[in-house]
Amino acid sequence: MIRILTLLAGLALLAACNTGPQDRTPDSLGEFKLGHNVVVASKMRQGPISRDATAEEWETTIRDAVQARFGGFDGDQVYHFGISVEGYMLAPEGFIYNPRSMLVINVTVWDDQAGKKLNDKVHQITVVEDSTTATFFKGSGRERTKQEQMDGLTANALDLLGDWLAERHAEDGWFDKRPETPAPVTPVTE
């Protein structure tokens, strides 16, 4: 029994001590090209035990990361992102227990040519921060600055966004090349 408990504790420690966010940007999203990259945080909620962060700080952090992550796709069809920050908690420093930071965002993808949303229902992404050995024992509030926490949460959220976009493309053909639209025929009048 003691061996099993020791093994489980060791596995939990290894799982908690990863190296941080992993960039899981899809290799390809078909004909995807990022158009508007709109991020709003005016209605976000702050968790009960959290460092303060302004709407502008979240909007800038997420917008810049989305541009860096998805702005390099060079497809022939334009798609827009609408992202709203719904809530966050940034672990403060100096607490007896070690809360983990978290972020909740809603995402809508718009097809520019069709002029409509691809997802009828918003896609919600909830992430917690990655842990390292130091943050596991001391808490991220003591080991990371507020901006480092925001950057890490944003990277984790964009990993899940990339996974979701790749899945929708594979299953539903979201970013497949559209058939060429024939030019309108002008009737000949005599």
C-alpha cells in the first residue's frame, strides 16, 4: 500500500512539474488567413483571490499572442476571431496555500466571405496555469510576475484554440478551399 501511495505521489509531482506551455499551433489550417482579431474584456470577472489585471492588459496580451500564433497562416480565405475574456484568477504572492491561476475565454470564428459565424454557439475555453517544481511548492504568485502568469494562461488557451480549430477543420471542413464562384453572366440584349 505504501508503494502505491509513493508511486501515485511521484506521478502527481511529475505531472505538476512540466516545462510550461507547449506551442501546439496546427501545422495547417487549410485556406485560413487571420483577418480581424478582436479581443474584449470589459465584462470579465476577477476571481476572489487574485492579483488585479485591467481589461486593457488582458486584451493586449491575448490580441498580441493570437496575432503571433495565428497571423502567420497564409491561406486565401479570411476568417475573423471574436474573443471575450469571461473571467480570470492570477495567483497572488504571499498566500499560505498555493492557488493556481486560471482564465476563461469565449471564442467565435467568422467567415469573412460568407459574412457569418462558423460556430453558432460560442466555444468556451477554460485553462489553468502550468506548474513547475518551484510553483508547485511555493505558488506561482511568488515565482512569476503578473505578466508571466497572463502570458502562460494565454499560451495554454491558444493551445486549446488551435486544437479546436484543427478539429473543426478536419471534421467539418471549416477552412477547406471554396469552389470557384463563376463570374455572373450578363444577358445579351439586341
